[in-house]
Amino acid sequence: MASLLASFRAVPKLALALAGCASPPFAPPRPAPGFPIVTSGYFNLADGARLPYRLYPAQGEVKAVALALHGYTDSRDGWEMLAGYLNPRGIEIYAPDISSFGATANRGHWPGTPVLVREAREEAVQLRRLYPHTPLYIMGESMGGAIGLLLGASAAPPPVDGYVLSAPAVWGGPAMGPVLKSSLRVAEFFAPGKRLTGQAVHVRASDNEAALIAFGNDPLTLHAPSIRDIAGLVELMGKAQLACARFNQRALILYGGHDELIPPGAMRACWRAIPAAAPVTLAYYPPDYHLIPRDLERAVPDADILAFLSHRGLPSAAPSEATIFMATMDDSPR
């Protein structure tokens, strides 16, 4: 996840001096010592995609089910820590690898925003058929949160009872500065296959070093995405930013005060655009970073997520903190 923002910052230099060679395709991931690849089943979709998922089963009675959409370069394994908290409390989680990531057949090849949204909607429909009488939610982190925003704002929202969107990726459109957008367009034109590692720039995605090391060592994690893929992500984020004004679903949207990937101005722009009457709970956590469910301070947002899924009020002060955050006026795009 940290390589995402680092890669963006590398784009202007690439636009001036491109080395130009496309990298070979990504090889299929293979298990590594301490990192098994857990596949519980597959979502077989109408477009021919066969997306593997990991089931994090609830213990005891299933009180709610969540379709969990991971972030950019991440995989089905990104929900392991949150599942460790929610599963004993009756929350069942289906976490698929999103197309282009994890162990999908098109690993490393961005499919486009319409495909990502359509496939997620179809997965939700399949889960609704499997659990017709159980509350069903879409959970999304970062890129997955952006997909969730687009689903909820669409003309045909999926048949779910609500959304939990953690640090949704809305750094696009008017929330992204013109210099960065122009540099990205130039870089994409001259070297769309150039892969960026982000090693020159260090961004702290979480204060949980153990979780970051595990993320980096997971064989399902996608390293060194191409400029074409990052351009696709920017397009997705721009569409998600615009979707905020049409999002009118029951939702909990979380954001951390130390998020170094999604700028505060971008999140404020999204939150302010959400219709005033929308049943959305905004939650701001000053100590947290981008990967909120993996941070050392995750206990407070975890409890809030559980309360939302259980149709209870949030036990923390995060909504009040969100009001204070919204009142801040520093919204200059980066």
C-alpha cells in the first residue's frame, strides 16, 4: 500500500526521463514458508472471471455477512486481522481477490473501473442468494472502498444492507493537483508498461511494523505495478470522488488522522459532497494511519465497525472527531 503514493511521486521524474522498457508479466503467486495461500472457493462471474476468495467464518450464529474488497496491490489476506476480531462475534467475511490482484488469472493487468464495479456487484448478488435472510454488507479498504462508493452511488446498487468503507481511495478528479495529473498522463503515454517500485520514497501506511512486513512478504501481494495500472487507479479514484455526491446508502466511512496516502483535502471533499440526508456515519480517528484495521490503535475502530454491523451506535467519539475534521479549511490538492 505504501508503494502507491511513492509511485505517484515518482511519476513526474519518469515523465522527464523515461527508461521505457515494459516488464515481463507477473508470475502466478506460490506459497512461501509461513505464508500459505488459503483458497476457500471461487466466485464464477458472468464475464468469465473466476475470482478466488478466502472465507473467514463466523463462530457460532452468523449475525451478518460481509463482502470484503481489499486495497490496491493487496489481496484476500488483507482482512485477516479484522476478521480475527469480527469472526468470534458472529460476522462472516468473504474476501475475494479483486481482478488484477492476488491469484487472479489477470494478475498485474488492470481491467478497468467498469469491470471492477460490475464484478463486485455480481459477487454481492451471489452472496445475497446464499444468505437471503442475513444482513449483508460491503466492506472496502482504500481501492476497495472506492469501489464501494461507486457501487452505492450507481443506478443499480447491489442488494446489501450497508457499507463499511475504510479510508476509501478518493484522491482523484478535482482532489488531485494538476501537475501530478499531467505528469501521470505523459508518463502513461510514453511508458505505460514501466513498473514503479516506490523504493525511493517512504510512506508510512501503518504504525504496525509487523503487519507491514507480513504484507510485504505475502506471496499474494502485487509488487511494482505499472504506470498503466496506476493511471487506471487514478481514474477509479476520480470517479469515486465524484460518486460521493450521489452516495445515499447506509454506511460507515472511516479515515485516520495520520493517513499518508489519501490526503485530508481529498477526504474532506468527499465527505462534504455526500448528501446531507444520507444515512452515512463519518468516523475520524486522529491516531490512525491508512490501514486502519491493521494499526496498533485498531481496537477503537474495530469496535465501531462491529457496532455499525450490529445496528448499534458507535461507542467511540469518532463521529464528533469527524465534525471537527470537517471544519478544518486546509483543502489544497496535492
